[in-house]
Amino acid sequence: MQYVLTSKQISGEIIDDELIVIDLDRGLYFTSKGAALPLWTSMLAGCDVDALKAELATRSDDPSQFIAAVDIWFATFVEQGILRPIEGISAPLPDGFLEGVSARELHAPTAEVHRDLADILIYDPVHDFEEIGWPKQPKA
Amino acid sequence: MKSLSVIIPCFNAEAYLGETLDSIQAQQLSDFEIIVLDDGSTDRSVEVARCHSAGVKVIQQTNQGPSAARQAGIAAASGELLAFCDADDVWAADRFPAQADFLLKFGASACCGMSQSFLTPELQTQHTSDQVLQSEYYRTFSALLIRRKVIEHIGRLPDNGPDIHIPFFARLQDHGIEVLQFNQVVTFRRVHANNLSRQGGAPFSGYARAIKGVLEDRREQARAQIVEKFGS
């Protein structure tokens, strides 16, 4: 099983220790920590989610509970219209993708849904500041 | 004390700043000031601002980004009401006093009008105008009118990169300050080749970082409240 984003207006980014997924169409954002970080990164790389879960569960004190939590995590994103399951040829898990990550950092993820910034996130996407000037001159 | 201060953070905007200033000075206003906060421009922006008219106050600083420029503009402002304008925006001809009347009528702390995008003339041959010509209500600095005492109450503007509007409006929200919606186009926002590229779902990486900043601010406040209540 693999998952893909349902829209180009959805983006997810890991900032420090937290995954932040933003749906600009609806002004929602989701936050997750722990195993969500390697799950999200590997998922976007086209890795098989079942293989991911199995690999991550080996680091857990309670593998079955961990796998159940990950299933709920993905289900939340599917129910919220963020991810869509697809079938296809999966990419292999990257070598050493959990290297240096402690078991403590890989706790089972939960997805918190936030609607408090909706008025702010549904924002004009065509105007921004540029590092080299505001506005940046069009290229000749 | 002026009734309105218009703060224009500016960085290398010589091509558009004159038109921006024209649109502000065309407003039916008698008691206002315009502050151009030049953020280390390397072009003729300062000269354009100084030569435009006697009523334009120009402040220069080394390049520190739009947030710092706005902050410096706020510090220099004497108006009871503050409005912000990007150095390439064009104000709607009837923005003021209509937006100020609206704010005062409802006794509001702040209100945001609508924005309409327009293609900068250099792009007219490359893109069709229907890509961008739409009026929308956005929470942006450019469409905002806010009482200065409110800005002073919430403290220094967050310094959080290009998507500064997110932590700023979140902070207003966290302080219980309602931003009323003013259903009139107040500003025309220039669309450049470069920011067109942000349409169609390009990753808005600044948004995630800005949200992270909001979350961390809130968590820090929550921790501080716990310490205050129960001790460290």
C-alpha cells in the first residue's frame, strides 16, 4: 500500500521535531511527531507503508499497538482528504533511514487537526516577498 | 498626532514606488503621514521616495527584512491608525476614508479589506489577466487598518520570515482581537512573474515554519502559565 497527496494545495514539511501538513484550500493544518517524521518522508518517496510499519514496529515496545496507531494515523489523513491510497510498485526503504534515530523519537504518531488559523491560511498565493527584493523584478 | 500613518516597507522598488505613493496621496485625507521604510535598497528607491513629495518621510536602515522594516515604521509612526502598504501595491481610489469610517463605526480594533491582484504591465504579453484578476478577502498587511495601541499591546511583530502575516494575525487572535471584514477592495496587489510561480500548489515552505513558530509561541506561553501557577 502507498499513499499520495490528494491535491497540490496540500503540503507537508518537517520543522525540527514536528511534521506540519497544511491544506491551503480549507485552511487546515495537522501536526504530528515521533514516527510520523520517517513515515511521512518515506511515504512521499513512494515506499510501501506496510513495510514501513513493520520496520518501525520492530523498534517499539508494543509492536501491535504501534501498528494500530499508525493505521489510525493514516486513516485520519485519508478521512480528512489529505492522502489517497494507491496500489503500485513501491520504492524500497532507503538504506539506513532510521539510522541515528532513537526508539524514544519513534513513538506512535497521532495527527492533531487544527482549524484555528483558517482565516489566515486561506491566503493570497500570488504575492510574496523575495530575498533579493520586494518585489523581485521579472527576469528579462 | 496624525490620524493615520501609512507604513511602506521598501526594498528595491524604484520601478513601482512612485505609483504606490501616487495612489496613497490621491486619497481624500488631510491628516496623515506616509513613512517609507527603506530596508537597504540598492536601487533608486530612496530617491524616488524623497523626490515624490514633501509629505513623505523616508527612513533608511540596513537590510533586515520586511518584518523589521514594518517594526521600524511603527516605531516612527504618530498616527492613531496604522495602515501598511507594500512598495509595489496600488491603493484603491476610495480606500480612505471608507475603511476608517467602517472601523470607527463599529468601534473595532482592526479591519481587513479585500485585495485584487493585477498583472504588472511587463507581464501582459506573457499571461492572461484572468489568471489573477479576482477580488478576495485575505488577511494581509496591505489590506489591514489597525489601531496603533493594538499593535503596541501585542508587542513586537514576530520576526518569522516572508510569511509573517501568519504569526502576526495569529497573535491578534490569541489576544482576542477581532479583525473585522470590510467588504470593499482596498488595495491592488501586483503580480510578478516570480510570484505567479507560487500559484498552482508550489510548496509553501514558509507557511509550515510560520505555523511552527505560532505553535512554539503558544506552547511557551502555556509553560509559563503553568510555572506561574504551580512553580517551576
